[in-house]
Amino acid sequence: MGTRSIVARAWQALCPAACGGAPLRVLELGAGDGTLLLAVARQIAPAWPAVELTLLDRQRIVSPATLAAFAELGWQVTVDVADVLDWAARPPDTAPGAAASSWDLIVTTLFLHHFEGAELDTLLMAIAARSQRFFACEPRRGWLALTGSHLIGAIGANAVTREDAVFSVHAGFRQRELTALWPAPAAAWQSREYTAGLFGHCFSTRRAQAHAWAQ
Ligand SMILES: C[S@@+](CC[C@H](N)C(=O)[O-])C[C@H]1O[C@@H](n2cnc3c(N)ncnc32)[C@H](O)[C@@H]1O
């Protein structure tokens, strides 16, 4: 199973269906060029025609064509060019009427493993304070993924990609490591940590009393 299907399934499990009313507010941290979430959007947009999506990354690499493709699906996209640790240091949304946890869903893919120690703690704390639901899909740390990362040269990957792949697996997660790091009382969040596909490791969580996104 590829990352697109893994994310689409997790999204549908966390937010089963739109039923009119307010759009779902989603933030992707470390979104890259936005094409992974565009592929997810193409899969789930029939059930989710109204989404307000923010793509945050420290690089400005979302193309006009990608933004146009989201717009065709009816998704309203904002690009936020920022370092995620600066985002974590911003005060939570204090707009009148905004809930303290203002994102219905925060998503990360192949992103959390860039951080460790105090930075990872800070990032998870900011996510927990600002979201109703959170999903992360990361590299799985283990022998199978490590073997795969060493073999990608055989399919033509260059030296930089090969080195990145090996680094990513070493920095990845396994078992219940993200659950242990999640900075919120277990009773207040319903969490699941699981393997996905050959190389993926996922963490999915929602507030026990998550706000409805639609009336
Ligand atoms: C491996 S890419 C993943 C992109 C996308 N999520 C995907 O799965 O296709 C990691 C992304 O994280 C971004 N990134 C790394 N460190 C960051 C930081 N401190 N703040 C914001 N973005 C960061 C990089 O610019 C890059 O686009």
C-alpha cells in the first residue's frame, strides 16, 4: 500500500464523512510540494467536497498547477511558508469565536522523523494544543525497511536519494514510540499506532470529545 492510500484511509477513519455545514479545516506540516495530499484529495474529494487546507513547509515549492488542481476539487488551499518550530511558537488562533484547538485535522507524512529530543517534544505539544485529530505516517525503523532502503540503488536512485532513504529509516519510529511521546493524557485522546505497508509506521489520534466539523 502506498502513502496516498495509507493517508486516505486514516483520514476517512478519523473523519468518516462530510454532512454539510462548515468545511473541514486541515493543516499539513512539512507538506513539500503538496502533491501527496493532492493525490489523497483526488481519492476522497467526493466525500469531502469542502475542505480548507493549509500546506505548511519551509520551502515555497507548491506550484500554481497544484493549487489549480485543488481548486478544481473545490478545496480551498492556503500556503504557509514557515519553519515548523516558528509555527509551534506562534500563539494559538485567538480569532474571535475560534476554538483553542482550531484545526479539525493535522497531518504529517515523512516529516516527524526530521526531529528528535526537545524539538520533537515541542512540535508534538504544539500539534496537540491546536488540533482535534492528528495523523502521522513515518518510516518504520526495522530490518525490512533498512534492507529496502539499501536496495533502492538497484532501481536507479542516485547517491543522495540512497543516503536519504537509509537516514530516514534510522530516524523512523516503531512499536508505540509516538504514543509514548504524545503529550496528552491517554484518557483524553483515542490513539492508535500501527504498521502500514512494507515500510510505513503510523500514529493516529483524536480527542475523545472531538468537535464536530459540521452541524
Ligand atoms: C520528506 S519531505 C515530505 C514531503 C511531503 N510531506 C510528502 O510526503 O511528500 C519533508 C518536507 O519537510 C520539510 N521540512 C523539513 N524541516 C522543516 C521545518 N523545520 N519546517 C518546515 N518544513 C520542514 C522539507 O522542506 C520537506 O518539504
